[in-house]
Amino acid sequence: MKKDITILIVDDIEVNRLILSGIFEDAYNVIEADDGDTALEILRGGASVDLILLDVVMPRMNGIELLGYIKQDARFKDIPVVVNTQSGERENELRALDSGADDFIIKPYNPKIVRRRIDNLIEKYIYQRNAMKDSLEDAQNRIDDLIDTVPGGIGTFETGDGEENNIRLTYFNDALCRLTGYTAHDLKLLTNIFEIIYENDRETFIRLVRKAQNDSIIKSKIRLKRKSGEHIWTGVTVKKIRKDSSKWIYTAVFMDLTDEKEAEDIAKKTLVELRYRAEHDNLTALFNREAFYIAIDKLFKTNPNHEYVIGYWNIDKFKVVNELFGRKKGDEILCDAARWFKDNIRKNGICARFEADHFVTCTTKEYLDEMSDEINRFLAGEVKWNTLNYPIVLHVGFYYVEDMEVPVNLMCDRANMALELIKNNYMTRWSYYNDSLKENIMAEQELITEMKDALKGHQFYVCYQPIVDARTKKTISAEALVRWKHPKRGIISPGFFIPIFEKNGFITKLDMYVCEEVCRHQHEEKKRGNVTVPVSVNLSRINFYNNDLHKEILELLRKYELTSEDIKLEITESAYTDNPEDLVTAIDMLKRYGFKVLMDDFGSGYSSLNMLKDCCVDILKIDMKFMDDIENSKRASNIVYNIITLAKTLDMETLVEGVETEKQYEMLADMGCDDIQGYYFSKPISEEEFVERLMMEQMAES
């Protein structure tokens, strides 16, 4: 390389110019331009430029526009131009090549490949420039002097009009011998250049020759066939020298692309691996959720004439499997299930693991009908598909695809809704989404659409159900119960809207709304000088994922000038099953700030004793279902009695809800129950009625 060769680097980003200058400044003279206008000024000012490195994306005048000016100006059109593009910008690469660029390099730069490609291009340019500068005789003399110093293989060849299949090699350098593995004597004996060109690339070479007849410099990539039988990738540049009588004379330069192809192959392999990881579940190697959606969209578009069914599958009580056998065995079960889906569903469909123990499939209705017996056996655990000597059963919900325009995620949600209907049902293991579910969904969606406005518009209001002392029958507390008075529907049951709000997370906002309404009530009554009692506020299990729960409640107390003695906080026993660690942490934090915590619905879950061991609650609120049989069942009454006794040994108060008769009350009082809640004393009443009740009790005492 020589310092009399000048490279012009055109890039608006200084760090890019700095990188490229660092690659070439040891061997070439480098000048820089920070935009297209400056580059044109340098060229038009008479600077001798041998090669231009040009960025495509620049302000004011982009690289494609500058390339157009260069190739249209006779003074500059023969200067080789190499454009810089980002990886994957195929459109920019094609536009640049169509506009006359000689080559392109890709960001981020690989210095070795960039230097090699530019070195080769400069050497080719020097040779072709000198060959065209002088007469043919002088050019040939220069070729004889320079040709063996060029790193690429160079040859001249000739062909007649319409004889592109018969191209005779007339001159070659030593590098072409090295590229092909042939000796000079071997190459001289060739009757056709196609003897050293790989069979599948011969048509490509013919097209290059035809295009070169129009005085163009044509470039491409072809494989040369070595004497050993191996193939080697080369970048080839073909240029017409002249037409001699009926013969066309050409030069061709072949540059070894072995390093570049290896880099490309590595990049392609890496891209394939990354794409696979992005589309597949790491554990089971099935599609993940996003890849499943894409695959189904593609399936529906390419094969729209089938009836398809989406299935949402769930392994029953998978948490128990993890607890009994450990997470490693649990992962093995998931892989075993995935293998069953691959062997049975993927033959005629698509399957994926969405999350945890949930799998999703899509197959044709026809195939599903054929597989119905096998699926039933799989769901019931009658097929030996897992590695554990333990019964593993599943449930599945199906959705028939009636409209392929419906988003795939919504189809999966509907299949999941069908699954939810039969969870824990040991008689029925699969279910279908139907119109009834659809109506419920529409009703749910309507409530979801209206819930925020309803909260702002105070359509939610609080009722108070008194809680009485079992000994004195005096009201010592109350539970705040939320109701929704819809302007068109009237009163909407909390049994309908609360589960919906728990699913979409809105329940946390509603809980805080109720808590603030209770704080407002307590503040106003204290301000009026009226008697108040602590009011229990329910907290949904979702609240315990919020690390700032205690801060939000304390802020409400500060806002309304209250203390932690003015409200109590109720949590459900099922919250322990869902999220024991966070629940225990949250209870400890709330108690640290002086709140009394009640465990609601105690006795309704399988983990009651674990909960008592871990959760230091203040009050056990015994589930109302025990009241159904307490009067007639000695077993039921004994269970309630022992729960009350156990609570006392743990320094917990007891509260029984759902008390409706005098006999129930008397039995509970005799058992030593502390507090009673139920219709026997009062149904849930309005805020005004509750205030009046407390005032009447106060007057009765005085």
C-alpha cells in the first residue's frame, strides 16, 4: 500500500470517521467530510481522491443523493465508492448498488474484513485505471508489471458474439493459480474458463459478461472450482476492455472471500440460534407465547379452508407436584408433557408452552375428533407419559375458531375461560367455549369498561354490617361491604363484579376507595362528637404484591386525622395459599404500625393449620359455612368449638360470621366465641343507619 493513495471518508458522525480513519491511516492518505456538501466541495476543488467511503444516512444530503452526483459527473464517476450500512439494511444496500456503488461494508465494523475489502478494491481500481489510461499496448505492459502483485486472481478472456458459453482464458496472474490450485501450465491448457467455475454459478458468470458489454464494471459473487474438487467463494469484477473484430475482450478480478464467508456463516448461525431462543421455551423447546401467536396467524393465512380448534391445557395441582418431588422433577413432568404434545398434536397442528404448567395447542377439528379417545386417556392419567410413579391428570378448554380475524390472543383467552369452568372437576376434563360464556364475557367487559368512571362517579358505596360482643350484644365493630349502584342496571352483586376486578387488578383501587370512604366516615363522626367503633376493611389478595400497602393506608389515616385503632384490616385465608411469603411479610408490617388484622373465611381452605403457624393475625373470622350444620351436626359444632379453643391458646380473638338464629348465637356464646356477625343481629345497613344504631345503643346505656 502507498501513501499516495487518498481515501475520502464521508460521515456525519465523528466517531465513525474516527474508527475508519484508524483502520486506514497507516497505509493511505485519509481526508474527511462531515456531510455531502463538504464532500462535493473537496472533489470539485481538485483534490485527488482514489476511493470514497460513504455513509448512507446523513442529514441534508444523504449518501444515495451524493452517490448520484458523483456518478453523473464525468470527473468523478470512475472513483470507486463503498457505502456504509447497518446490518440488515438490505433496502439501502440494494439502492446503493443500483446507484453505482462498488461495494458496501456493514456496521458495526470488523476492522479485518473492512481493511481487506478496501485493500482489494483499491488494488483492482489501480489496475483498471492504469489499464484504461494508456493505449492497449501500454496497458498490457503495465498489467505484466503489476498483475502478479495484486492479491486477487486476475485474468483476461475473450468470447465472440453469442458465444458466451465458450469463453477462452488468454492471460492470468500467479494469484489465480493459487486460488484455483492449478499450475500455470494447467491454466494455459484450459479451453474454456468454465472449467474453473463451479457448475451452479456458470449462468451467473454469463450474465456478468453480457452486462459488461455495455461498458459497465459488473460485480458479483461466484464460486471457483479448485483442482482438488473443492469450491472457493470469490468476489468477481468484470470489465470490458475492447472489442477486437468479432471478439469481446474482458478482464476479470477474483478476490478470495473465504474469511468474509466464514464471518457471514457465523453471523447467520448466530442469528438462527438467537431467533430460535426468542421463539422457543427454554425448558420444553416448544413455541413460546409470542411465537405461537405468529405461527397461528401464518397457519390461518396459508391454510384457511380448515376448521381449527384452540386448546388451553393445565396440569392439575402442579404446585403440589413441585412441593412433593421438588422443582427438578416438576421440570421433568413439564418436559414429558411437552413430548406428548409434540408426538400427538404437532403431527397435525401447533403447540406451545405459555407459562408454568399451561400449554396451548391449535389443530384441526377433524384431527381432534380422531384423537378424542387418546386425549381422554391423557387427561385422566391413563397414558404412561411421565417419569413419576404418581397420578398426573390434566384439564383442557377448547375454542372453535369461527372467525379467523379474531386476534389469536383472544382465542386463547376464550379457551382458557372454558378451562376455568371445569378446574377441579373430576368428572369432566374438557370443556368448550360457548354462547353462555360469551354472554358472561360481554357482561364482564361492559363492567370493565365502566369501572373507572363508576369509581370517579361514586357509584360504589359502603354498607356497614355490625359486629357485636357475644357477651354484651353491644356493637363493638363493623365490616365495610362495598356495593355498586349502577345508573341503569341498579344494584350489581359484589359476587359478580369483585371476581372480575380481582382478575384485572382493579380490585386494589376499589379496596383503597372503600378504605378512604371508611376513613372519611370515621373522621366526620369524630368531628361531630359521635361515638365510633373500629371498622374492618377487606383487602384483596392482590394487594399483598404491593410492597407499599402499609404506606398507602397510613397516608389515608394521616389525611383524615385517624389512628390505626379506627380501622381493622381483613384478609382471606385463600390469600395465604396464593402468596404465603408476601402475605406473612405484609401482616407483620401492618401489625408493626398498630393495625389489628383479621383472617376472613377461616376453615374454607386446605392450608388452615399452616396459616395459623405462620400468620400472627389478631382475630380468626370463622367461615359462615359452619353455621349451616352447627345446630344439627355434633361434628360441625365440635369443629367450631375446637377452633375457638385453639385460637384462645394462640392469643387470638374469634369472630363467627353468618349467624342467623338465636340458637346459633347461644351455642357460640357458650363455646366462648368473642364476637358475632350475621343477620340475627343485623344485615348490612347504610352509613346513616349504622350511625343511628350506635347512637341508640349509647342512649340506651345512659
